Amino acid sequence: DAGVIQSPRHEVTEMGQEVTLRCKPISGHDYLFWYRQTMMRGLELLIYFNNNVPIDDSGMPEDRFSAKMPNASFSTLKIQPSEPRDSAVYFCASSLSRGGDRNQPQHFGDGTRLSIL
Amino acid sequence: EDQVTQSPEALRLQEGESSSLNCSYTVSGLRGLFWYRQDPGKGPEFLFTLYSAGEEKEKERLKATLTKKESFLHITAPKPEDSATYLCAVQVVGTASKLTFGTGTRLQVTL
């Protein structure tokens, strides 16, 4: 089965440019998560969606960051304008809710390594 | 505020030398504790979920246990291919499917 697919795998761009990261979740999963990973802060949740609707965006660092999920098989994370401090690895994950108290685990893509010069 | 602390930050073992990784948590109400393995350049890979104190899960050389304050990942007779960063994460009651991660333990197993 195909896992979570992210693109691009690497992105290098100059400060001020718009950056768009893409994610295709596992088919049938109804939750989608965007994380950022840095050496200093580890893995941080930015935003997550349930059935394509944003549920919690409290982790989005500032208004320069936005995320959309136009359909069940695609999501984007956009940074505009980008800054050097946005350099990190960005992960997308998806999971399937099962109801009750026991959720299925989140499955992660291999991330996008973003470098802002 | 929910907190997850992992120790040690890094651990170097010789092949066959068993040890344990620790994940301490402070949360308002635990819904589940998750262990992941992350290899360089890859996303975290799910290992285990634990839901209640006293629960244990095993997979090959790994065994995860849970108490009301912490979880341990025991590695028995590790091999070099067990080298990775091990992450734990908690899911808290009332926060839907949100996970809060610790900063991980980098494990290196040498011959």
C-alpha cells in the first residue's frame, strides 16, 4: 500500500519567496497533520484536519503560514513570504479515526527538507 | 501544559548490550502513548501504542511498558540495525487526535 507521499523532498529558495509543500495522505484516512521538525524544538504540530476541515491551527507560527485541504487526497502548506528561520523538515502524517477511545496511529511521509537562504 | 521528556538524549550501546529508554509525561489525562522510530532522512515509523498503566507491547527486540508517569522502551540484545532516533508521543483526552512529541533518544548500536 502506498504510504503518505510528500513533495518536493528538498526545497532550497531565497528569503521572501513563496514556498508550497504538498501532501497526499493514505487513501481512506480522515485525519491529516502537518508537523515541523528542527534540532532545537523537535517535532511540532502545526495544524491538523479532519474530513478536510481544519480542526486546530494553534501551532501555525504566524500569518505567513497557511494550509489547505481541498479534497481528501491532497493538502498544501504554504509559506509566504519565507524567512531563513523557516528552514526545517516539514512532515505530513495521516490517520484513521476508529471512534471510541482508541485511535489508529499516525503514519508519516518522509518529509520535505526546506532551506531558506 | 502537557509535557513529554525523553532520556537519555543519546545512547551508545554495543551489540547485545540491553538497555532502556525513558519517556516521562505530565498530562491532564492520557488517552494513549505512542512510540515511533525515526531513521535519518525518513519520517517517524510507528512502533507501539499503550493505553493504560501496566500495559506492555513487544516487537522483536523491543518491549514497551507504561506506568502512570512514564513509559520505557526496553531493547534486548540490540543489533546495529536498531540504531535510530526513538520518539515517544502522548495523546491527551479532549484534544482529539493531536500528538505531543518528546525530543527523542538517539540510539547507536555498534559491533
